[in-house]
Amino acid sequence: MNSIDNPTSTRKWLALGLIALAQFMVIMDTSIIGVALPRMGEDLGFTQENLTWVFNAYVVVFGGLLLLGGRLSDLFGARRMFGLGWVILLTGSAVAGAAGNVAVELTGRAVQGVGAALIAPAALTLLMMLFGQTPRELTRALAVYGAAAPAGGTAGVFLGGLLTEYASWPWVFYINIPIAVLALVAGPALLPGGRGVATGGVDLIGALTATLGIGAAVYGIVRAPEVGWGDPRTWGVLAAAAVLLAGFVVIQAKRREPLVRLAIFRTPNLGAANLAQFLLGAAWIPMWFFLNLYLQQVLGYSAFPSGAALIPMTALIMIGMIVLAPRLIGRFGPKPLVVAGLLLLAAGLGWLSLVRPDGNFWVDVLPASLVSALGMALAFIPSLGTAISSARPEEGGLASGIVNTSYQVGSALGLAAATAIAAVAGAGALGDRVALTDGFSAAFVAAAVIALAGAVLAQVTLRSAVTEPQADPVPAR
């Protein structure tokens, strides 16, 4: 029998490596396409407007279906959904790479999003199954899992440039295929098996309304700078989004077997931790996105130097999550770290808003990006750990789906809002470094305000928890 329901210590940490690889991949798939987009647009006939949906098709479907992915994980087993997710991601990657027109390309990206929506909550559920019984081990495991996200984002920039330059743009999708095969082979040998711990059915109507509502909200905000905020089309789409999301809440309240049991949010700290994750994503992703644009469009960096410029920030995040955050959580508890991390992120973003048209990396980018990175490292792990450890065991997949949804939807909506603000301030004036800098600065200010609001709300809503030092566990034999 290949499953490891009682894994040895070594196999547990190898399993964590596979789980971290999953997180690495689902985040890398959001960033790896950036450098390839211009050539993809030329080959497939994308308009500039439609080209943004190569990114959005993945993110919107991913974020919209995460709740369903978490529910399926609870119903049918996390390892089974983890494997199915990789099969679907592999299929979507093959379709996107082989696409010959816009419709097929966007279909492939949407299918990738479906796969990622199954993989992500299942991965967190598996992590809790492996490490949830030992608080100190759990904190370390979450740190490794969390550090995989920025590593995936930065690796995507590098790999996207490398593959586009020396192979061709379809390889930014084909690279997923061997990794998916590796995950499918290693999963049964390393990950705990077993049937789902929940009972009941699947709320497909709830999943559909959530996905359409999220998609409409992102689409309306992204399109607003082009058609105008006062245009009836803008408010029509946003009104439809509000109706769909309100309908989702009503459906969940009335259904006997809802996708999301609304009472779960009465669990102490679960709602507050998810709110922190939502605002953390809404502040961090716009910073990362517009920092890339500033490096390339204002400072004149090509793809590879731009990716290299992100390495110090990424390295600090990984060190902060793996080494610093677990120790500070053990000493001070989660709440002070979430608040302090969001405040540091707000400070770093405020510093970044001072970027100059004739600036340089050492003065305008490096110091502020490191402050932002430290804030991200401190806030992410304690808010994530609080969100997924607050739920009942039989709702572990749902809690994982909710926290993933909170971060991804926050990221999508935060980026959409910052893009709209940046466009109004001049970010669309390609070739005009002054106007571009003004636009990017406005985006950094908007992200800083979001992070500051997150710090205030975390201070008000998160409950303090008394944490006691945990003894190092005895390795399983």
C-alpha cells in the first residue's frame, strides 16, 4: 500500500516538499506569462484589452472555484482532489500551449485555473493532516508552504523570460506538464490517503454564482478606466457582481448542504484572519506588479535584470517566513505579528510611492522593497495559520478553500483597483517616464492605504491568544 497514513518524519517532510511545490506552481502560473504576453498577442491576434485576460482567466476561475475545491476535498478526500487537480492543470497547460486562437488560449487558461482551484485547498488540508497535531511543526510547515509563493512568483519572471527568449511562448505552459507528472507519481507514495471526512452534496449553484460574481467584479473594475467610471456599462457590470455575490450569500444561508456553512465565520478569529489575508493580498500583489513595471518601463530593465532585482526581496520573504516568523509567533502570538507586518508593508509601500522618473534601483527600489517584504513575511504566516487552524477537522478543506479564496480574490480585486487608479494617474502613457512614474506612485499609495486599513482591522478584530513554548516533537519511528 502506497499511502502513508502514519508517515515517518522523513516522509512527512518530503510530503511537505510536494505540497510546497504545488503552492510554487499555482503562483508561478500567474507570473510566468508576463514576458510572453507580447509575442503571444502577436501570434494569436489578441487585442491589448483581451491580452489582460490571459492573466485574469486563470486568476478569476482559480479564485472563484477555491471554495468548491475545498468542499470537494472534504467530501472525497484531499489526496484524491490533489491528484485530480494536477490532471486538470496538465490538460489546461497542454491546451494553452497548443492554442491557435484567442478563444482556445483563454479556455486553456481557465482550465488551468480549475486545476489550481482543486490543488490549492487540498494541499493545505494535506499539510494540516500531516502537521496539525504538533503546533511547532505546523508553524514550520506553514512557513515553508508560505515561502513557496514568493519563490514561485519570482521564478515565473525568470522562467518566462528564459523560455520565451530561447524556446517559444508555448513553453511557459508546457513546463507544467513534467511537473504535474512528477506530482502525480509522488503523491500516492508521500501523501496521506483516506476518504473525505465530511458528508453531504456539492452546491454547484453556489459555486457558479461565486465564480460569476467574482469575475464580474474584476472585469468591471479593470474595464472602468477604459470605458469610464460614469459609464452605465461599468456600473451595470458592478451591479451584476453585487447581485451575484449577494445571491451567493442568500443561497448559502438557505441551502441544507451549502458550499460554505456561514456559521463557520462565527468561529473565533476565522473571519478576522481571512480578512487580514484578503487585505494582505490586495496590498501585496499590486506592489509586486507595479514594481515590475517601474523597473522595466521607467528604469529600462529588460526581463532578466528585472527578475534579478526581485531576488533580494524574495530572499528576505523566504528567510522571514521560515526563520523569523515561527520564532516570533512562539514568543508574541499571531495577532501582534499580523498587525506589525501589515504596518511594515504599509510603510514600505509608502516609501515606494516616492519613486522618481530618473531614479535607480539602489535608492528608489531596494530599501523600500525590503521593508515591504519583511512586512509580508511577518503577516502572512500567522494570519494563514490562524485561518486554517480555527475550523473543525471535518471542515479543514473548506477552511483552506476560504483562506485561499480570501487571498486570491483580494489579490485580483486589489490589482484591479490599483490598475484603475494608476491608469487615471498616468500609467497608460507608455514612453513618458514622468507620467508612468506618477501612475505607479499612485498605485503604491493605494496599496499602502489597503495595508494600513488591514493593520487597523486586524488590531480591532483579531483576538489575542496566549501561546506557550512547544517542546520539539519526538520524530515518528
